[in-house]
Amino acid sequence: LQDLTRNCYRPEEITVTTFRRTTARELIQAFKGTRAGTLHSICRKLLGGPAIMSDRDYTKFGVTYGYKIKKRDLSEDVSGDPADCYSWLRNTLTPIEDAYQYPGYDDISHVDLNRFITEYESFKQEAGKVDFTDLLTMVLEDQTPLDTPVLMVDEYQDLTPLQDAVIKMWNTGTDSTIIAGDPAQSIYGVFGGSPELFNNWKADNNTILRSEERRVGKECRSRW
């Protein structure tokens, strides 16, 4: 990043994103002036800041339709509720008929997922809210481009197939994309994260991959 800002780009021309909120906060402090944040927060900004489903919204939805919705954070294993399963299906690009592959499926096997999805989507629409997965799908479906010429992605080993698709879509429009990850540190498979997404990246003229080895793509040249 220091090389980029010293010779090539201004900080505000660089987007730095990662998987976890804690790491995103560290990036914001470390790389002042850049557009740093989680992938979801970057997508939300590009979409104009739509209202997000809150814990209160999920509680209201659960009470209204008779579902047990558990508050979830990254320190937990699968929550075993239908909202978590629906998020997993979307993030892993898994069709609903294969929902049995969801790690917490035994806890929700009694739930009619088709009915749940219909009720959940209706609730969000009536509330004028979106969830975090919606942010990704909206950006991908609309092919919303990144608004900086440089993209840096940390913790790539924890990204899901849906997040990987967003990054690859953005990569087609950047001057340079830098991705970093350590497959040995992949710990969020229950969210749909897969180290294979990092392993399968092919370095090209636009991409720099950083892991235990380094493959360098296009050289950064001065623009001043």
C-alpha cells in the first residue's frame, strides 16, 4: 500500500476490504484516507446506503411468523435457524433443494424453507429493509462497479462464493487488484467461506496474489 500511495495512487483512489469487522476497523486506522471497510459496508456505500435489517427487525419477523431467530456473530458456530440457512444458501450459491448440505440443517429440517423465504422476503419488502446478503446480490446483479481504480482484499480465505463473484466482477474494472490470504487460516467454513476460492485465483496482468508465495501482475507505474 505504501508503494501504491507513494508512486501511483492517492489514498482515496484505493479500496481496502476484508471479511471481519474487527479487521476492517484495523484497516481503517492503518490506511487512513483509503476507502476501507468490510465487503458488505463497501457494497452498501456503492448502493447509496439502503436500510439494513436490525436485530429488532429479526425479532419482530420471528414473532410475527413463529420462527426462532437467534442473534449471530462470528464467534459462534452455525446458529441452526432458517435465516442463517437462507443466508448460507445464498452465499454458497447452493439451490434450496440442496439445503440439507447446510451445516445446521438438523436443527431446521422441520421448517418449510420455501415458505420461510417467501415470508422473509415479503417482510423485508414491507419494512423497506435489506439484509447483508442482499447488498452483495444487488451489487452483483446490477454489475455495480467499484468507484476506485485499485482494490485490495484481505482474508480472502474466508470469503464465500458470492463474495468471490463480487470481487471478480470488480476486478474487471480496476487498474490493479491485490488479494491476500492464508488458506491455512480459513476458519469460517460454516458461513460458506472456502480457501479454495483463494487457491483457484489465477494471477493475470491486473492481479497480485499474496500468500506464502507471491505472484506479481501488472507493475505499478507513476501517474504524477
